[in-house]
Amino acid sequence: MIKKLLIFSLVFVGMFTLSACDKDDSADDLVKVGEAMEDLDIALEVSADITFVTTGLHDVEITWTSSDTDVIAIDGTVTRPLFTEGDANVTVTAYLSLGDQTLTKAFTVKVLKIANISEAEQVEEAKGSLLLTVADLVVSDITLPAEVVKDDFTATVTWASNNTTLVTDAGVVTRPAEGTANVLVTMTATVTVGAASSTKTFEVMIKAEETAASFTSIALLYAGSSLGDIVEYEGTVVALFDGGYFISDGTNSLGVYNPGSTTVVAVGDTVYVKGEYGVYNTLYQIKNVSVETVVNNTGTDTLTAVEKTVAEMLALDSSDKLIHGMPYTVMGTVEISGSYNNVYLVVGDDKILIYYNSLEASLDALEAEEGKDIIITVFYYTDHGTNGPMMVFDGLAADIDYRELTPAEKLAADIVAADSLVVNIAVASVTLPTVGPNGSTYGTWTSDTLGVFASDGTFVAVAGTTTTVTFTASVTQGALPAGTTTIEVVVPVLSTIEEALAMDKYDELEVTGVIYDVMYYGLFIEEDGYYIFVYGKDFIKDATVTVGDTITVRGYRGEYTGLAQINFVSFEKVDATEAVPTATVMSLGALSNGLVPKGTVATITATYTEVADGDYFDYILTDSAGNTFEIYYRSLVLDDDNVSELVGFDGKIITLDVIYYNNYNVLFIGVPADVTEETAFTDAQIAADIAAWIVIVNIDAAQADLTLPAAHDTLTSTITWETSAAGVITSAGEITRVIGTDTYAVLTATVTYEGIVVTRDIDVTVLDENYAVASITVTEALASVANVDGDGPDPDPIVVKGIVTSILGDDNVVLQDPAGGPGIIIYTNDFNIDNPTIAVGDEIIVRGIHENYYGLQELSSTEFIEVVSTGNNVITFTGVSVATIVADMDAEPYTFQGHNFELTGLIVEDLDAGYGYMLVKDALGNQLKFKYAQVPYAQDLWEVGDVVDLTVVVWEFYFGATRVYVTEYPELTDTDRLTAAGNGLSLPLSTIENLVLPIDEDYGVTVVWTSGNASYITDAGLVTRPAIGEDDVDVVMTATLSIGTETDVVLTYTVTVPALVPVLNELYSTGFESDEDFVASTTYNSTKIVGPALEEWKMFYGTPSTTGELDGLQSAHMRLYASAPGDIPYIESLFTFTNVDSVEFLAYSYAGVTLNVSYSIDGTTWIGTESFATNTTATIYTYNINYVGDVYLRFDYVADGSQVDKARLLIDNIVVYEIPVP
């Protein structure tokens, strides 16, 4: 049943009802157009783009013309005349239409000329914009700008180096030799406009070559290197890929990743490489290459390919470094599949991915062989965490061999291939094949629907309904008996978008609509107030369409995370510059709770926050009632990111336009300038947000009384209820079920907040008393169609009934049939949080989408329907060996998946196997892998070699080991608890602050602290420092741990208490506040001179900012951009400090950025560098100088390659102290 759009009163257009209008809505069309014309106005003197509205008062449509589109285009783009051309006067005319009535209104707009400045002034302006983007320590060639382009002039730039041995005038860098010092080089830019010119200098520090570890073989390099080491190796290039290559020593192979290289490298070259030893998934390689030299073109260290099947390639141990970069000859059928049309080699159910960063010509050669059985040599690249094993193919068509098919196999293959040789959805003529991929001959084709397609493929006409036309032909191969094949072409009738929304998944369709948004994965189109998404990343990249265009699209009906979509096949552009949907003001909760259709354009008011999520950020909107939604970071087409530019609004209430995208996200459809900052939510907004906040479970299928809220959880409000049919459901939520029919009613919620009243209608369906859910068993579910490894469209949802045999974390539940057998895993975010009453032993019914994700049989997007029974038997197997479980993981389907096992005698093998996992094994070496967080005390108590007993749920084969989920682990003895608690205690080595003496909060252990010298640290941790001039004091702190009847454990810690030092006089302090004359900005990627006169600071890729301020209202905020990796932020003083003892400052970073602080005597050469590892806790740091004389200060952001785009570093509360006078 479609949910009714519910009526709210007093607030939002389209969602809430208002009681009055400002003008006479009953006037005839001509009067309305006249009123709209009077209301319409634009600026009459401009120097920037104009916004031409397309809808006016009374929803009058407005179109525009311009008398000079070179100056003012019809989209409002303004091109200012040159100074010598003078101001331009342009007539723009608005055409206002409603019904059959049209009026025009003309405006004469003066477009101001570009201001005139002299050539010398232009040179100075260009110099101010000229930047040299390099790292603090240069290790690669420098890109030298050849010109500075301004709005009204272009300046040329030439360069000269004062040390061409290290940096040429063209920016080519040769680093100083190993063991020598870094060298400062001055680059002088000459900026010229006409006859005027001037110079600007830049100093760059060229980093000397690091000493590298050398190895005589690749095996020794692997064995003797740690991540981050600088290594060097010389070998023969055996394969290329986009961004790198493999080099060989004749026995093994080593990856080299150097995407920015200008060195031309070919297979067979002997290459010397020096760089950092790193890893990508399972591939160990040289990255961050500093030296890359082609020694000769006659390398001899070649490798011989080993023949393997696809199954054998998948079975290779990816933890073995030595298989990477090795050649293997493999046979399989070329398949192109997945969301990104990746190339696979397939044999039966096994397939391997050809690395998508193989050379483009190599991928093209393989794509041309789609559907054919081929034999190629590939190089093992890496075992990717999501994609599985990936192989590099470095070859062309001549390097592809074919398995010689028998004539019968050729005939059979071409019979199957025929249908793939023609576009299967069309409303135009198609070309029917005459020869198959394997040489079979197709005979004369015959159409079964001549009124739609002639037998030669000529299109005749669209039928009255969507029609599938079948073409039939004989297929011959030599003297073999002929076979028969068919090609199906669906001819869809033109449907409305409303009709398309009601279609089933995979239905073929054709619709026409107006494009109103284009984003990363596709576009939205609209027709008569209905919206649908057209999915097709490649389509967006290649299509010449834009917002306002009308297009006709053909494809398949799809759906993804609640978003109805068309999986694109073809399109035609019908028209352009049509009116697009405008935003409607509504509550964020209307989107997050699904009260309006996906694709709705909405103006919402909410608090915007950026939440760190690992290396990235989530962009969260929260309205006044707590309704939340996330802004999708790929809101724009291609890889543009407009969302992160909202950083200036972090923590603030804003009003912005969004599109309701899917069940989890909205799209931000503007730029920061379109966003309005609010001081507070209005009472009317809060009342509306509360109304949208109301969520009642099971309103579409009520089988029990409903719980109706009487107020918001935290906001002081009232919610009263009325019903349209008390015999169906009362105003208290009590239902009455009827035998033989479903019944319906409308509940009306009246929200009152601060005198504002908002109403909302909610449809309720009460199910038939005899209603029973039709479902299938877990065994049947496992046998149903599944989405495999995320490729292709999702199958239809299935309804499954099974016994809950395990509840795992927030997201997972294992279901099995009552008789046992393999389980299926509910894998849905927060499923257990949303359904807290489900218990182990319950028989439940759920609806979800069957997926086989790299062997894990799961239900995604799962909805709980009902509990059928409780207290059912759950089987836990005992006496099964690890070897038996591991053997079951050799091939899918996994018989033991989802089973509970009690396992004894497991040996701890590795407490940290990476990515939060640990390894245990049996006495024969059979391994199991699980997250160590599943055993809370494992890291505190266990050691390698310990023998443990566990109860586990078997998961799947994952990165070389059988993965399990631990559900039960040994109960700790009191002795264990003492040990674990003791391992968790620590004290700092020194302190000047009172100590917070740690106690045990996990293991029930009592911890009592005593001090060996209470004069300096008391038993409670209070610290008294020795007097000025006295020695530092070491204090022994003793912790006595006790529990039950166990013997106490006594642990000691020595803490140094430093003596007091003379009080330092403050020379200078700043918090970068506005009342200190620091002007805040949200532009980070530029150079600024900020602060009061005579006390100015230079900020490169930084600014004073109100975003995320550490103290007060502003902080200094630096940001590193992925698009400008050489622009390393820094802040330096342009004034000096005299006789500085030390500098204290507050710092914070989002991603663990290292901060270097240094000082300079001359403002050019920076010395005394000290590094500070900042983190997500604002921390006070002290930098010691102790220099008599004048110094400048500098704070440098250290870019080590680990930071994400726009990773931030904030500094505040800088205090400079004077050397104390004796």
C-alpha cells in the first residue's frame, strides 16, 4: 500500500497546510501574470552573474532573452567588457506565462567594464597570485608555472635557478648525493606583462638522497625489509600496468608503484629503483620512488610462466609475497560484468578479475574477445580485500591464444552467443548477425511479430503494449547438423514515470522526463511530479545532456537501497531548457522517515556536523527533533566533492537544498554560497520536525496494538491522537482484527509546541485475523538466485523463515532450518538494535535480498516481519575437528556456514594478524581467524602459544584462513583477572600534574595505590614539585591488586617529579581571534597575511577560521589538499621575538598529523626543528628554543602520504616566553 502524503498544518508547503495567501489566488490568469510582472525585478547594474528566476508569483512560468548573449547569456552568465570597450548596456526581457496569457517585461542592465590598471600594476597583481607549490623537502621535479591568468590579462613567467646542478631552469631536480646535506636553491620568476616585468623569488630545499638498503635478490629484500624502509633494487622489467611495473631477478618479482613517473620504461629494460618499501593489500612493493633509472634495454632476468587453472589461481596463498608479480598462463572465458564493466576470466563458477589498472590497450584487447575461450599470460597482482585475487594482463591481441574448440563446441557457443550480439531493448532497427564469434553461420532470420520488426531487423512500429519480438534463425558449422538460435528484442511502449515506478524489477521500459539533477552515478528525471533515477556512470560521463534537458531513456527497472531507478541502455535527447522541479520547504524527518518520494527536492533546516569515520568524514544533518540523515559525499558528477566545502558550517544550523537520494542519504545540490546560516530553529520548524519524527512500527501490517507517542522524547510538547475508524484502531492505538479481510483507518496526530499546532495523518492497515506470511525455508533461500560478489542487479527480495541460532553484534543474525543445515546470515546495519526483542531459539520470518558475498551467504536490506515461535532447540556441535571445518572451506557452498561449534585445544598463533584479526590453530596447523575484540581480554591476557577453548560460528574463507565469529570464550579465574587488570595498568614516566591513578573497570579487581614519598606524590596522586634549584625526584608508586581469596598482586611504577623552574615572562600571545585583528575565512588553499600591523603572520594553505575552533571563537586552521599534494601548509611569523626561552601552543588534528616547529634568525633558514605528533585530542605542547637574540617562528604541516584529502591541523593559544633573568 502506498503511504499517503500526510498533511501537516502551519509550516511547510506541500507537507503542511497554511490558512491564508498573500495575494488573490482566485484572479484570472491575466491578472495573475500582471501581478507576477509587477513583482519581478533584477539588478540594473552588475559586475557578476545574474540569477534569472524561472517561476514567479502564482507559479507563473518565466523565460528570458538577451539582446547581447556575448555579455549576458540567457542563463545569467555575465562577461564583463574590457576597460577599453567601456560599460555595456544590454536589454534582457522576461516572458511571463500562465495558461494562454503571456506578458513581457524588459530591463536595461548596465554591465560594468573591467577596471583599468597599468601593465606594471598587472605585473604586481600577477606576482601576488604566483605560487610555487612544492614540498618542504623537494624530492621530485618541480612544475614551474609558465603564466598567470587573470580575468582581464595574462602574465608570462620565466624561471631561473641559482643552482642548475640541482634544479634546472625547467624545474628538473637532481637530489644531492647520499650522506650530504639538504641544499637550499633559489628559483627566480620573471613576471611580464607587455613592456613591464618584475621578479619574485622562491626558496626550495632539495632533500639529499637517503641511504638505502641493498639486496642481492628479491627474496632477501622481502625477508630483510620492514614497511617504511628505504630500499633499492635493480632488475629486469617483466610487465607493465597503469602506474607501475614488475621487475625480476630471474627467480622472483617485485612491484614498483610510481604513478607520477616521467621515465619511459619498457618490458625488457633493466631498471634501478630506489624508494620506500610498502604494501597494497597483499602486494609488497617499492613506492614513493625517489630514483628511477633505465640502466639498459637488454635485461636478461626473465621469468617462465606456470600453467594454472582459474581455480588454482584462486587457491594460491596470497600471504606468500613471492607469488606476486609472477607470470601464470591461464585459460578461461572472457566475461565483462559488474557495476564497472570489469574484465574477468571465467571457468564454471570460478573467476578471476583482470586488474582494472592493466594498460588500457591490454584491456581493450580482452574486451574484444568477450564470450570467447582464450589463453593468456597474467601476472599475480594482489589479493584485494573486496575484489579478491587480481591479475595484470600486459599484452595485445597478438598475445591472446585460443583454445581450439571442436566444431560442435563452436556451434553450441554461437547458438548461445547470438542473443548477446544485439541490443535487447530497442525502438529502432537492429542489425542481425550473419556470423557468430566462433565462425558459425546464422541463416535467414524470421521475426515472430512482423508488425513491430521485419525479419531483416527493420523497425516497423511500437505495439500497443510492451512487446518481446523473437528472431529465429538456423545456425550451421561445417557439415554438422544445423541448430537453431533466437534473439529477443524488447520494444517497450512509452510509459509515464508514474507507471515506471509501479513496474517490477528488471521490467524493460522507456520513459521521457526532464533532467533536474546530475550526480556521480547518474541523473534524476521528472514528469508530472514523479521522479526516477537513471543509473549509468559511463552514460553520465559520455552523454551531452545537462539539467533542463528532456530525454527519452530505455533500460531495465531497478532499485538500490530504496531508490527506484532505470538501469540505462540507450537514450535520445528530446528537448532542452525545460523547467525543473523547485525545492519545497519541509522537515528533514520527512526525508529520513520516508514521508515523501525519493527524488524529492527539498529545502531543509538542520544542524550540520562532520563526524570522523576512520580516514574519512561523514556529513550529518540533524534537525531540531533529532531526525538525522547523511549527505552523500558523491553528490556531484564525476569525482567533484561539494560536500566537504561545507566545513565552514560545521556545528551550525543551516538551511540548504537537497535531493532525497536513497534510504541513507540526501544529495547536496548547491555550493556553500547557496547555504544560509541560521541562529536557531523557529518554533514552527520545531513543531514540524516533531511531527515528522513520529515513527510507528507496523502501521502497514498491524497485527497487535500500536504504541502511540504522547510527546517528543526530549522536547517539551504534546501529541494527541484521533482516529477515523475506532472499530479498526482506537485513538489509544488498540486494534480490532476481522476474519476474512484487512481493514483501514487514518490516525491523526496533533503536535503542540510553544503554541504552534501541527497535524499529521497516518494511514494504518490492520491485517486479516487469519493472515499468515508465505515464506520459504533457509535451505530454499540458499538455493535461490543471489547477487554474487556485488556484481549485477539484486534479485527480488525473498521471505525466509528460520531459527535464530546466533545473534552477533549490532548487524548479524544466523538463521537455520529446525533440522539444522547451512545457515544464512542476516547482514543488515543495526538489525539487532532495531529488533532488540529477538532471542536465540526464536523462529522468525524476515524479508531480504539474497547475496553471496565472496562465499558468505547473506540476506541484505533485511526487514523483520514476525516471531513465529520461541524456545526452539539450537544445535552446538562438539567433537568436530578444526581440520574438518577448514576442509569444508575448500569449496562453496560451505556446509558448516552458520553452524555453532565448541572447539577445544586451540593454540594462539598471532595476537595481531592485521585489521583487528588474530589467529588460532590446532596442533596440525589448521588456522582460524577472528576479530580479537570478540574476546575482550585477549589482548590483555593471552600470549602466543596459549591453549584456549572457544565456541564459534563458522563464517567463510577469508584472506587465507577460515573466518569465525567467537560467541563464547573461557570464563576468567580470579588469577586471570588479576593478571589482566595488572597488564592494563600504567603510569607516566614523569609528571608535573596530579596523577589520575588508574583503577580496574573491566575485571572486578580492587586496586589500592601507595606512594613511596608522599611529600611529592600522595597516595591519592596529588603532586608537589621540588623547589626551584632542587633536583628532580623519583617516586615509587605501588599498586596492590586484590580479588576474592587470591594472593594480592603488587606492581610498582617509578614516576619522576621534575623540580619547579623559574616563572617565565610572557613575551607574546595570540589565539588568532577577531578582536586581535585576525579575519576569519573559509578559503584555505591560498596564501594569506593576517593579524594586526607589525605582528602579522603568513599562512600558506591556512587561515584563521571559526570551524572547529579549539578555544575562543577562532583558531589557525591548516588543510592539505589531495589535488595539490605539493602545497604543504605552514604558518610563520613575519615579526621577531627577542630572547625566547620556549613556545607553548594548543594543537589538534583530525588524522594524526605531525607538526614541525622551528625558528629562524634571518627569516629564511629554519633551524631547531622539533616534531610533535598531534591527534584528535586538543593538547598543549611546548617547543624549547633558549636563544638570546631575535627569532622568527614557523609551524609546518608534515605530509607523510597518510593523510586524506583536506586533512586538517589546528593551532591555537600560542604563548612565547622570555628567557628568565637569573
